[in-house]
Amino acid sequence: NRSSDLHADPAQELVSRYEIERLVNQDAESATYEMALPCELDNAIIPARMISTDVCAWRYRTPECGYLGAPVADEDDKPTANPQKDKCGKRLTSCKLRYGNKGVLPFGGFPSAARI
């Protein structure tokens, strides 16, 4: 056990800045405000896209999706060789049909967000 592990570094500083978001309560003697981080006030979403556990946000056959192969399945994951019926179901299983179970999946959802 090293002694440096037991003590805070006095040169490090955490600076937090909050903005007043709204007045919650006010009386003759005091006022209560709800505070927020600056990024919360401008309606920013971090990350900059919605976190969805089981739905891919990418459009099929675009650079984000990256799939350029032969037709595979329709949007219900039923096999097809017809290019007109080839549509992605936007599920992790749909991605696996195209890239394989062990392939690198460019799935645009966040499957691990549902896990605790």
C-alpha cells in the first residue's frame, strides 16, 4: 500500500459550474432555486443521439450501417434474395444476419444500456 494512494492530490481541483434553472419557492425570508449544469439548459442530449437499447438508428446501406453485400432478409428478418424486399429490421438480430454472430456489428443501438 503506497502512501500516495491514501492522500488527495492538492494540485487537482474539480470546478463545477451551475446555472439557475428555475425558481422553486419564494417567501419573505428565502428563495429556493433549482440548479442545472450548463449543458442541461440548452436542451443538449449527451450523447448527441437518443439511447435506444434495441433499435438501430442507422439507415440501411449507408456509411454508418456499412452493409453493401447481397440481399439477406426483409424487415421481419425473413430470408430473401430479392433486392426490393431486402430491408433491415433495425434489430441486433438483423445486424447479425448480415455480419454474422462473431462479426463486428455496426449496430446503431445501445444493447448494454438495458443491463445493470
